[in-house]
Amino acid sequence: MKAFLDALYGYALEQGIAPYLETREYRQTICDLEADWDAFRSAPPAEQNRSLAALLAREKKAEYLEDEAIFCCALSMGLELGRL
């Protein structure tokens, strides 16, 4: 059973999740996050302390969107397997 679950997980990561992440919200979140991290790295240490919490909160939003995509993919796969 573990091998079957590993195969499903691998398939989901390689094939299934991408369509769920092809949203404007996810792309914008990731793009903004990358730009903000670049700005954070080039800022003086005093400014870094103030913006770190905001960056981590935005990173959590991206993680939430990824988790939501994984859930939708898994649900879709489960429905398809249930039809067999």
C-alpha cells in the first residue's frame, strides 16, 4: 500500500498540482514574494527587522495556496479512483 501511495503522491507532484496553481492569485503572490525577498536582502539590517514578519506572513499565504492546490488535486484523484 505504501508503494501505491508513494506513486500517487509522485504523480500528484509532477502532474496533478500544476493546473491548480495556474491562478492569477498564486502567480501574483509568488512574484510579489520573490521581489519582496530580494528587497529584504538588500535592505539594511534595521529595516530587515521590521519587514521580516510581513514577509513571513506573505510566505504563509503562498503555502496556504499550495496546500489548497494539493487538497484539490488529491480530492480529484480520489474521485477518479472511486469511479474505477
